[in-house]
Amino acid sequence: MSADVRQLIAEAASTVKGVTGYPYFVQSTAPGSTEVRLERIDYPNAFGGVGHWNVVVLLPQDMAQAEKYLDDVVLAKVVPAVAEQLVVTSVVPQRTDFPGAGVLLAAFINGHREE
């Protein structure tokens, strides 16, 4: 089930021009590369769980360009696209250490959906 959800979220992100969504980690430093990460699944009752997801969008590495990309692409286009698949709760820009690529600027789109 999680693999299907990952794929749906990645496909939703990929509908935005210049954004490539991947259901799992890929070693890329290109702005617009997007990976889907499962944060956790809560089981509030016996009927199913609530999956909490992070959609990680790489930003340009120049701070000014990253802020413009965040406004023009991530907030304006990627968030509405992935909101078709999950309830978006926050967007957090940050510097994150990516295996094999080093510390990169990225935006974490956090959300949840019933599983």
C-alpha cells in the first residue's frame, strides 16, 4: 500500500513543469527533483492508519534563487498538485544532508492521508 501511495504522490508532483517526482530517494542535486518519504503511520483505531508523508523538493543552491523557486514553483504549483493526494499541513524550507550529495537547500512539504 505505501508503494502505491508513494507513486501517486510522486506522479502528482511530476505534473508541475520542471519538477520530477520520484517515489523513493534518488541521488540528484537538480532543482525540482522531488522524493517522497514516509515519516510515520499512526493507527488511531482498528479500521486503518493515517500516513504522514514528506514530499522533499530540491531547491536551487543560491539562496535568492531558492527563495524565488520556493515562491514561484513549490508554494504556487507543487503544493496544490500534491494536495490532490494528501492533506498538506506545512511547508518547511531547510538545509538538509542528502546521502552522497551533501548539504542541500530543500523544501519539505508535510502532509497526511488515510491509509
